[in-house]
Amino acid sequence: MNWRTTIYVVLVVGLTGTKALPRRSQDVEGKKTIGQRFSQLQENNFKAIALIMFAQSMPGGTFGRAAGMAEGVTALARRCAAAPTDSPDCLKPLDRIFFDTICQEGNLPRIADCCAKEDPDRKDCFLSLKNFSQGFLPPLERPDAEAACRNYSQQQPLTAYFIYEVSRKHPFLHAPTILSAALQYEEMLKNCCGSAAGPPQQLEECFQRQAPRVVKPIREDALRQEHTCGILKKFGERTLKALKLTQISQKFPKADFVTVHKLVLDVADMHKDCCRGDTLDCMQDREEILHYVCTNQHILSTKIQQCCDKPLLHRSECIIRVENDDKPADLSPHVREFIEDKGICERFAQEKDTHLARFLYEYSRRHPEFSAQMLLRIGKGYEELLQECCRPGAPSGCRSRGEEELRKHIYETESVMRTSCDIYKEKGDYYFQNELLMSFTKKMPQLTSTELIKFTKEMTTIGSKCCQLDQDKLLPCAEENLDLVLGEICRRHVAEPINPGVCHCCSSSYAFRRPCIGKLETDETYVPLALTPGLFAFHGDLCTTEEEKLQHRKQEMLITLLKYKPQISPEQLGSVTAAFAAMRERCCGEANPEACFQKEGPELIKRSEKMLSA
């Protein structure tokens, strides 16, 4: 059976042969033989996942080698499943078989050091290679349409090669995401390459139109996973568990605390395996959680039946995106018992984390209109209230001020989001992004123009997506999506430090990261750009009729101006902008715009320098 057929079978079957065991059986399940795994997954599923594992584990390998190893391991699995024996090869743990197979290959970069070690050190070494390879490979690009269709017509294994490329460039990406994207890729080939007589331009347009359906889910899932792993790495397991507690409590408000707590622990364990790059354990964890959720719908949610009816491949994404279940009808609107009960301080002293978790659970399930990050800030405020009010000698009415402080924080957060949306609705995408560019260039002038435009573009997209929603959906949409962008900025800071203010906000508290960055002002440690002859260059490209290109060019110049004069006032900026617009209109009306810009540009810089010095 060829690779193209293999992927179709994997996606249609959807790994439904896999039996999820209770998590306490994980150690036993981890020792399942290769033959048993083969029988569970069936040959085509096993083979596709083997290709993903080899591609993700071999930085510097090739498609031919990875596909050959996948074929070899699948052949071994088939023999072990057909005639179970006491053969040592059939009894080895599956991850050991994979690493043994890699170590039998010669001339693979950085592999020899790992192969010289004994398990479990060898496994840890291979997992560390994933961390090394991440970021050193170019991003996935849209394929050349003409060449892809030529190979497609010749029955080349394009889908398998696509899986290989995605896997090696995203060594931590979940296998279901990769296989789902492979289906979209196959559909694109079928739709665009169906007419062999199509001209190259038509093929290119077809690929350009359909490629986002292939690439977007990969980027989104990779970003979400990188974001979660960044939280785990920077702020630890306790913060990750608190975040998952708020999200699961909001998703399943009818579930009791014990059930929610169990899911939180299971999901946190899954992320630990996934963030280590342990593909097999990550997949198994995910299967077990989905099995538990779908077999316990009656105590969890009335909204997930449609997700649980889907093939396993699509269930996880469906459950993440499905709306929160309705709150129980008898759920009281307040949680005053966490403030007023006389035994609060005793419970806080005896079982601090459990008590705080119960508060966060009760508050989150009552407030689906709040973002997870805001709920974490509320939880932190409650913890600080008890730390202060439960100490010896605290005033008798100390805890009662907690409700007033809570109302104040809620009002401030909602006001920030409302104000941002008001500005967005007034100014529209381009001018709203310019407002963000002015703010973030002053906060983080060390970022490149490309980075500043990228991050503020993502924030503007959040505005267009969230500001049209009702008030009860606005905050979760806005802050949780903004959190992803701020996570990107903080990971950029880890890779290449930005400035002390960003360092503080990215390191001190996950829950308070957004308000902390929001309060940053002009970076006083930044040394402004010097005015050199080439700093502001004006050319004929400013006369382009393509609005998007012109806006991008203007934004680059705005960033340069702000890096040159970080303290520029709104009035000065308005004057310079008006002078530039007048020069552009004049030169673009000339027969030779380039010559005009060469003459007028230096004059504009001189006049602007006088305005900025005034």
C-alpha cells in the first residue's frame, strides 16, 4: 500500500482502534510490546506515526532515511503481531526500538553521542536534540505548484514527504495535527492538480488560495503548544495547573471539584510529556484524557457529544473550541463562604494549595465571562488577602475589604479592554495598528521593524476578532488571544534579551504579564538612533498604488522615526507626518518621482529636525 493510501486510512480510521486505559495503568501500558501496539493501531496508523517519530527525532536526517526506517519498524511490528514470540526484538519497549533503529544508521549529525549512552539517558539525549533543532530550520513554505502537480501526476509520495517536512520543522507538534494537515494538503493537490492542462499561473493561484487551510492549523497548534510549554518552563507546574484549573472549571461548570482536579492533574502530566518531546507518551496521555472525557459526558458537559462522535484525530481540537457548558441552575452567584466562614484561616494554614484551588474552581465556574488570566489574578489577590488577614493580630474586618478590591480589579480590566475596542472601532485596522506601533516601539525599541509590525498586526487581528463580540465574550477572547502574542514576545526576549522592563514583566508573574507590559513606558535605557544620511530614505516605491505595500512602508518609517526620537510629542509627530504626506503627494505627481524624492527628501529631514528640536 503506498503512502498516499496510508494517510487516507489513518485519517478515516482516526486511531479508533486505540484503547485508552486509566492513567494509573500508564506504566504498564508504556511497556506494551511493539506487536500489541501494531494490533491496536493497525498497520497504516502505525506506519504514519513511525514516520513522524523518526522525522522529529533526527535533525539533519533525510526523507529517504526516515521513510526507510518507518518501513523497517513497521515490518518488525507486523511480524511480532502475526506470531507473538519471546524474541527479544518483539519484547523491547517501543521507544527503545525506535532509538535502536536510529542508532543503526550511520553518519547522522549529533546522533553518535546519544547512541553511546544507555537508556534512559539515551532517550533524554534524543529528546534534547529536539530542543537543539527547534528554530534552526526554515519555516514551512508553500510548495512550487507546477513541480508539485507534476510529481503528483507521477504518483510520487508527496503526502508522506509533506508529513516528513512538517514533522522535522516542528519537532514538538502533535501527531494528530500533522496528520490532519496532511489530509488538507492531499485535498489541495487533488483540487489544484486535477486538471493537468491548467496553465502555471492558474495552478499558482489555486495553491495560493488553498494553502492557508493547510498551513494555518499547523502554525496555530504549534504556537499554542510552544506557549503552554513556555509557561511550564518559565513559571512551573503550579502555574500551569492553576491555568488549566480555571479553563476546565469554565468549560465544565457542572463537574465537581474532585473530577475537575483529576482532569487538571492528567492534563498537566500530558503537557509535561509533550513539552519534553516524548511523542509516544504525549499521544497516549491525550488518548486517555479524551477517553475519560467522552465516557464521562454525563458528569462533565452537555456540549461535547458532537466532539466525542468525531474520529479521535479531531476530538481534542473540537473540545478545546466547543462553548462552555451552561452553569448549574442552582449555582449561587457568590462565593462569600471563602471570606466569611470562621474556619477559613485554619483551612488555609492546613491545606493552602487545596483551599486556593477550591476557591479558583468555584469562582471560575461562576464566571465564564472572565479570562483565565484575570481569574488567576483574582486567585492571587485572594491568596494575598488571606496571607495578610490570617496573620496574628490582623484587624477583625480585614477580610471584608477583599470584595471591594475584587470589584476594583474587575472594573479596571474591563475598562482597559473597552477603551482598546473603542479606539479600534474609531480608527480601523491600519490606524489602530499605528497606535500600537507607537506604544510598543517606545516600550521595546530593541525589536526590529519586522518584529514590531508582526506583533502589532497580530494584536490588531485580535481587535477585529474580539471587539465585535458581546460583553460576556469580549474579555476571554481579547486577553487569552493577547496572551499568546505576549508569550511570543517573551520567548523572543529569552532568545535575545530586549530590555529590563520586558525582562521584569516576562519573568515576575504569568497572571500579571499583560497589565505589567501595558504599564511599561518609554525605555529609558535605549540609546536613540543617530541621524545618518541613510536613516530616512525616500524612494519611488512610496508612489505604489498597492495600499498594503504603501502602509507597510509608512509603518517602517514611523518605527524609524520613533527609534530616532523616542520622546516625540503627538503634536510633533502630526507635523512631521503632514510634511511627509505633502512631499509624497508632490513627488508622486512628478514625471520622475525618484529624482524628486532625492531632492525633497533631505529638505524634509532638515525641516523635521527643526520641528523636533523646538
